[in-house]
Amino acid sequence: MTITSIGRRARTTMALCAGAALLGLSACGADVDTPPETPAGAAETDADDTSDGGGEQDQQSSEGGDASDEESASDGGGEEEEEEAGDGAGANEGAGEDGGEPGASRERTRIMLVTDLGTDDTSGEGAPALTDDDLAALLAAPFEGTAECEDELVLEPGAAATGCLGPASFDTTEPHQEWVANVVFVPSEDGFQNGSTVAVLFSTGTELPTAADGLLDEDVSLTGVGFGSMFGAEPLSADEVAESTLQTLTSENAYVPVNTMAEWSDVTCEDGLDFTEFETVDCEATTTDGTTWGLLVAPGTYADNDQGLLVGISVPRDG
């Protein structure tokens, strides 16, 4: 090999190296100057995530707000409607009670039987009388209050005095209740069979109800007893009236005890009693010797005692 050949090969080799170097530099420059491409899937995913997430949240928020508003409006309206309906029902019930419509509560006739009048009916001429002040004092005494009456009461059969004002219960002592006083009779100390003494039956209102005016008969001797504050709260059957009447006749705590005046054994009654109506029912009492006595039994709606019965024993008088 000659020196010239060696030189040619060296130059060829150098030229090839230089070209390879230039090609390498060109490739490297392209990598530096051109930004890396972003994968299309990644960009689309990010966009979808951002769009879908925000949209779903906004939609959920919107739907939640609408649902809350609708629920609140529904609940509030329902409560208001129920409250208004409830108030209206209560008002109607109150109106029914005060307006006298069916089912309204009724004021019961209240009574007081006064047997100790503090008078002497054996002196003087004619029937004795209670002055208006005496009558007012009898009316007020059980309540330790005050009362006033306009007229006197002549103590003779069928007499009555209206225009009295007095307390109606122990809750107040002021004279705000209107009362009427009627002359009645109670068994004498010698026994109901042997006579009677005069007494006074006070009742609320301006007159005793006509359904009970048989109690004012001169041939009827009254007694009574209180059983309890709830007695008569519900209507009594005929059997219940009969049983309670027998207890009245045999009680030593009656207004005028008649338990020793006869040996009472049985009572029967034709009807029951409703304490909202002051009226009498017909009953019959039997003693152990077989004697029967007619009775008039009325509600014992006592203003000065427990609720009980007012019992009139019918004793026909000679002449």
C-alpha cells in the first residue's frame, strides 16, 4: 500500500465521521426545540373530568336545592293547614258548647235543703214568716258569704220567694247566683208517719222546675244525703237509683235520718235519673212488715254538699 492510498482512506474516514456528527446534531436540535406532544386521551380525559364533575355537582346542588325548597314548602304548608284546621275544629267545638247546639253542656239546677230555720211556728197568729234578711242569712250561711233577698217567705204550703242572690259554690262568696226559696216539709221527730215540719228548699233559677214540683206537696216529707262529688256524673239506671235510694233511707247521715223510723228492706224505681234534668222519678219502698211507701226521687245536686239524692216520702194525711 502506498502512502497516497493511506492518505485517501484517512480523508474518506474523516469525512464520514463529520457527516455523522452533523446528522447527530440535527437530531438533537429537533428534540430540544419541539415541545413534547400531549397524549390526546389525557387531554380529553381531563376535559371530560372537569366538565362532567362540575356539571354533576351543579346539577346535584340544583336538584338538592329544588327538593329542599319543595319539601320545605310542602311541610310548611301542611303544618299551617293542619294547624288552621285544628284551630277551626276547636273553635267549632267551643261554639257548639256555648251556642246551645246538640251535645252542648247544660247548667244543672243546684239545691240546698235547710231544715233548721231558727223560727218558732207555735207562737203568734197565722203562719210564721222569714224576713228577707232572715232568708238571705240562711242562703249565705253554708258558704260563709253574703246574700240578699227582696221578699219575705211565709212558711205555709205552696209559698215561694223569688229575687234572692247568693253564692253558688264554695269557690266564691259573692252574691252572683239567682235563687228561689220554696216551702217544703221534712219528717217530724216523731216519725214521718206521724207528721212533718216546715223547711226551705233553695234552688238556682227563678222557679223550681215543674218536673219536680211534686216535692212541694204538703204530703211529701223530704230527706236526702250526699254520696260523693262524682255521683250522678253519668245517668243512673233505674236499679242504680233504687239502690242509692235505699241507702238514703237507711243512712244515719241523711239531712233528716229516717233509718230508725222504719225497717226499710227494698226499693224499686220505674226509671233512671239524668242529673242534667231536675225532675223526679217514681219509686216504691217496702219495709220488713210488708208496708209500702210511695217515693219521689230527684237529683241531689247540692250546692253545699256532695252530690246525692233528694228523696220525698209520700204520706197521705187524714182530712
